Amino acid sequence: MDNSQVLKGVLDVAVLSVVSERDVYGYELVKRLRELGISEIAEASVYGTLRRLYNAGEMSAYLVASDGGPHRKYYSLTSQGFKSLKVGLSDWASFVSAMDKVIAVSQPKGA
């Protein structure tokens, strides 16, 4: 199954969820999503999502100096971001519940 279309629909929730754990910079977020099993995620998709969520006021950002290269931009959730995460998680739970019902219909009876 091609997960790319499903991922597009839930990437905001995935990013908000990971950032809610602790402040992260872009590539750290990509690595964390991959560790959690979203292995097909493109870096460009994550960075685009970060920019969009930041511009929407759901994240704040700050720079931290790095010993081994350029400064890193860390992202954290704003109160609006936490509200969006809560709504997104509720929407996801409803979707999963509905899909479970759809899948149950297709299961062979008595097998």
C-alpha cells in the first residue's frame, strides 16, 4: 500500500505530536519520525510542514548556536499548537474507529 497519501493527511498531527514531547530542530524531527516508523517521510515534506505550522502560529522557533556548523532552529508548540494537536488526535481516533468498522465488514465470518 502506498502510504504517501495517508501520510499527507496526518503529517501535521505527527509533527505536532513529536514536537509536543520536546523542542526539536528540523533534521532531529525527521530522524525521530523515522525512528517511530514513518520511514518514507521526505525531509522537504517535514520542513515544509514546520514552516506552515510556524506561519500559522502553532509553533514558535528560536536559534541555538552549534559547535559543529550553522545555528539550529528549534521548534516548540504554542498554546494554539497544543489545541490543534488535541483536535488532530481526536480526529485521528475517530478515523481509525471508522476504518476498524469498515475493515470488520470485509472479514470472513466464521473463518
